Amino acid sequence: MADITTLRTAAETGLSKLFEVRRLKLPGSAIAREEAFRFFEAAGLPHRRVEAFKYTDLRAALREAAPPAEAPSAEAAREAVKTAKGFAEAEAARLTFVNGHLVPALSDLGALPAGVAVTPLTEALTDGDPLTQRFAPVAQANENPIYQLNTAFMADGALIRVAAGAKVERPLHLRFVATGTEAFSTATRTLVVLEEGAEFTLFESHEGPGGVAYQPNDALDAIVADGAVLRHTRLNAEGAQAVALSTISVRLGAKSHIETVNVAAGAVFSRHQIYLLFAGDDATAAVNGATMLGDGQLADSTLLADHAAVGGVSREQFKTVIDGDATGVFQGKIIVQQVAQKTDGKMKSDCLLLSDEGQMMNKPELEIFADDVACGHGATCGAIDDDLLFYLMARGLPRPEAEGLLVQAFLGEALEAITHEDAREAMIGVVETWLAGRR
Amino acid sequence: MLEIKNLVVQIEDKRILNGLDLTVNDGEVAAIMGPNGSGKSTLSYVIAGKADYEVLDGEVLLDGENILEMAPDERAAAGLFLAFQYPLEIPGVATMTFLKAALNAQRKARGEEELSTPDFMRRVYGAAEQLEIDRDMLKRALNVGFSGGEKKRMEILQMALLQPRFCVLDETDSGLDIDALRIVSEGVNALRAENRSFLVITHYQRLLNHIVPDTVHVMSQGRVVKSGGKELALELEASGYAEYRATEAA
Ligand SMILES: Nc1ncnc2c1ncn2[C@@H]1O[C@H](COP(=O)(O)OP(=O)(O)OP(=O)(O)O)[C@@H](O)[C@H]1O
Ligand SMILES: [Mg+2]
């Protein structure tokens, strides 16, 4: 097919220029960055005619390449953090990132739970920490332009190691806060390594100002060794003009478990990518999403679950509430390799439309090469049930409250999957805040 | 208390209520009986404010005020309550959460303070005990997986909690076992008061042995065709509705 797109967009040209300037200043070896960027550059920003981005035209959304944000002053960082609400009530150790830079003064680096070791990414890259060899635990992510950009530009982040057998009760909260008045970009990379039998709870919050078209690109790599358990709750409360890109890549060892829930209400345009590799036998994954969208917003959840071992169980449930003319996108692909017998994978996307103008795009895919598997997917989309609404209103609830209760009930199923009570409460609060904003 | 004048209602071009007149006085318990499809549930929905129905003519006055223009929640705040013939299941909404939201919404609409949680709990548990509803049920999602009888009890619990002035009970007795019928009836009787009236829709005299009505009305083809005292229900039990159908056909 003659697909002539030799013309590069302003953003693509801008990214190339930025990379030329930045590549030698960024910490660590330039080789990996170089390689990732060349792959990215060859294909450019993905657009509608690229299958994996057909509903989520990143080229159209990213008009210009915003310059990478500098590290903020101590004062600016303190001010920015004051406005951060995500998981604020939850008991946790915190690492604070302002405009993509770790702020040690606002982080509990010296007061981490027993069994947890954290190295700032800049330090790890500069010192050539062996853990940096373990980035990109799921190979497919390396072919993804968003992840490639993250690899090329990653400026800060953390390496988190949880010792074998450590059952860490106290969660770690990665608090990402953006601040500023002019467009900027950030790129963070966090690697979490859970050694054998470790248990760990991670919260991630992403917040920023409403009036700035900033461009965060955050990647979380996770290696969950045999018998380990990682519980992860992520909040996208980015500012209303943000173009927010994120990727989580997880490698699961034998009998390990990941719970990951993404709660998204922020950004004008967001894409959250989830890569799961079932590398060891009998690993299990519970992946949930709760997305709330209003006028002008687009949110994309894209999932790849690659079953490469026997007996993997994955449950994926994505709930999207759409108001105004918003667009929700869910793309889910389950691959079951020939060796992965007894795989049990179920994927579901449900959408609740609160307006006539909104839309939901679903693209489920199954690629199954083993014969003894149970895999399935489903998608539903519907408006609020008038009979239920009448029942609630007949009991005295005004329409917005009655609708709100039904929205909460709809999203509740995804939020129930959050094991950690503080995190679950916090996310229920996010839904309440979103609903209050509608009234 | 409630006055219905010449109510004409249709749904999807089908006329269901045909000039219905009915008055229920303060403190009165009025029973409505009538064949299947005569429009009893439709009447209850129109009183409560369900949207699907088109009111072509007539008025429904609650203490002299026409309620037909009011939204369902406004009617509830004004003191109307409908115990549904088929209570709905609402997955994901805990019964307690719902009860509290409903009670506080009504209080707010009437300019009253929200109830404190302990005060609220006391009231719910009190009502639950009277209706022999297990506390565990209150923790479950509203009506989800409840048996038919449990759902009906839950309707009466809501009524007891919300303390409405005008209560419509649509076949609350259907699906209840003998003990539950007694318990629910006692619950209703306990709420009888000078300033509270009831419209009890039922097919069976049995319920009216427990909740003794002041008046009985026969509905047929969207109209009240006969009214009388409690003895009318006994007559109907013996003779059936043949007479009224014949009247209509004539
Ligand atoms: N949504 C609707 N669309 C069309 N017809 C309807 C609708 N709702 C009710 N009807 C019709 O209106 C008539 C009255 O129904 P209604 O439920 O009020 O009867 P009812 O007296 O309560 O009967 P039952 O004793 O069986 O409960 C019936 O013929 C019914 O089929
Ligand atoms: Mg009926």
C-alpha cells in the first residue's frame, strides 16, 4: 500500500531536535536511548492508520513537542505538592516527583519500610546499576512508540527492590505532581523488582494544573518473581489539557500475582498501556480500569496479556463512564502461546453512556495457539436504566444523585478489586469528586 | 389527603386510565381491587411520577396541590411513597447506603438537618427488627438476590424509615408467606395515623383481614366502578369480577 507520510509533523521534527540536544545530557548510556529513538523516528507519531492507534490519533493530539521540564526549585516543588490530593489520606511512604524529577526533600527515602530499597533513577543510570539491565520486562513494549519515547527521554524515576520473602505492609506512594504555566514534557521510568515471595503495595498518583498543555510520559516496569504479589493502584488526575501517556509492563513469575487498577478522570487525551507477560506457570493477574470522562476528553486503555506459561489466569475488567462528547477506547489482546495450556483469560469492557454524544470504541482480540484453554471477552455499552432511576427518585433522590449512585455502582465493580482499603476508599472519593463536578 | 379527578392516562397510544375518580381522606386506608390489567399499577406509577405515562386529562391533588407536574423525588419529599409491585434490584448499591441517601435527600428537600449516622442506624435497625429483617441483608446490594418476600419487606422497611404521608402499596401481599404477611401487615398498621393515608392495591381479601380498610374500591378498565366499605371485599371474594366486566361491556 502506498502510504506516503514522508512529511513530518511539527511535533515529530521537534522531538528529533529535542533528542539531539538532550541525548548526551541525560544520565546513563546513550546507546539504549539512541536505539529507542531511531525506532520511534522511523515510524513517527502513530496516527489513525496505525492499527494499534486507530481510535487514538496521537499524531493529531500531540501538536508540538513540548520541552522537557527542568527540575523545580525547592520552593516551587513544595508549593506544587500542597495541591496534590491523590491518596493523601492513605498511610504510606512517599516518593514525590515534581515535573518528572524526584524531590528527595519531599520523599521518605530515609524512612522506607523494611525490605524495600529505592535508588533514584538518575543515580542508578549514572552508576550503571545492574538493575537498569532489567528494564523492559515485556519485549513487545519496545516496539511501542510511547514506550520508545519514554526510553529515549527518561530523565528521572526510581528503582525499587523488594527483598525476597518480605511481606511489606506499608504501601509506597509514587506521587507525581506537575506544575507550571507553559507547556512542558516529562518522562519518568520506575522499575519495581519483587524478589521471590515478596508482597508489596504501590500507589501512583498523577496530578497537574488545568490550564497547561503538558505532556507526561510515565513508564512503570515491574518484575514479579515466583510467588510474589504486587498490588498497584494508579490514579490519573492529570490537568484538563494534559496529553498523558503511560505504560505498565509486568513480567510474572511462577505462582505470582499482580493486581493493577487504573482510575482515570484526568487529561484531555490519555492512553494507558498495560503489558503483561505470564512467564512462569500458574501466575494470576487482576487488571481493572475505572474511567470517567466528560466533554472533550479521550481515554484509551490498551492491554496486551501474553500467556507464555502453563495455567495462567487473567481477569481484566474495564469500566468507562462517558459524559458529554467524550470518547472511551478499550483495546485488549490476549495471546496464548502454544505452551500455555490451561490458560484462563477473561476480558470485559463495560461502558455507561450518560449522554447521546459520547462514544466507546472496543477492540478485543484473542490469539490462541494452545488447545486446552478457556478464554473469552465481552463488551457492553448502555445508558442509565430508566426504571432503576425512577425507583431511586421515587425514594426521594434528585436525578443527579440517583444517577450518581448508579454511576458509583457501575464503577464500583472495578474499584472493589482494589485490595488495599485506603486505596479503595481514596478511589471511591475520586468518583464522588467527579460526580460532584458534573452537578 | 389525595384527590384524583377524571384521570386519563395513556401509554404508547394505549389508553389505560379512563377518567378515574378517587378520594382518600386523612387517616383513611383505601383498598383497590380489580382484575388483572385494569390499570391498578398504572395508577400507582402515575401517582409516583413515572415518566413513560402520558396524562391526557385530570388531576392528582395531594392536600389540594396538583402533583402531576412534580418530579418523582419532589413527590417523595412531599410525602408520597410507592411500595412497588416488583421492587427493582440495584447491583452495586449497598442497601444501607441507599437508605441513608434517600432519607437525607428527603430531609434536605424539606429543609431539615441530615441525620447523624448513629441516629440513622438506630432508626434502620429499629424498623428492621420490627419487620424481622436480618441486619446482614442491609449490607447487601439493594434487593439483589433477595427473595420475593424479602423484597416486599424491604419496601415496607423503606416506608417505615421515610415516614411518608401518603402510601401506595401495590400488591405488597403477593409473594409473602403467611408469617411474612402478618409481620408486614403489623408494620403497616403500626404506621396508621390520623395524618397518614394508604392506598392498598390487592387481589386478596386475606390481606384486608390484617390491614382492615376503611373503604374498598373496584377498578375495571381504568376506572373506579364501585366503592363501598370493607364488606365489599368479601362480596368480591365470593362473586368475582364478572359483574363489573359485564357492566363495562354493556
Ligand atoms: N409500558 C406499557 N406498554 C404497553 N402497555 C402497558 C404498559 N404498561 C402497562 N400496560 C398495559 O396497561 C394495562 C394495565 O396494566 P397495569 O399493570 O396497570 O394493570 P394491573 O391492574 O396492575 O394488573 P395486575 O393485577 O396484573 O397487576 C395492561 O393491559 C398492560 O398490558
Ligand atoms: Mg399491577
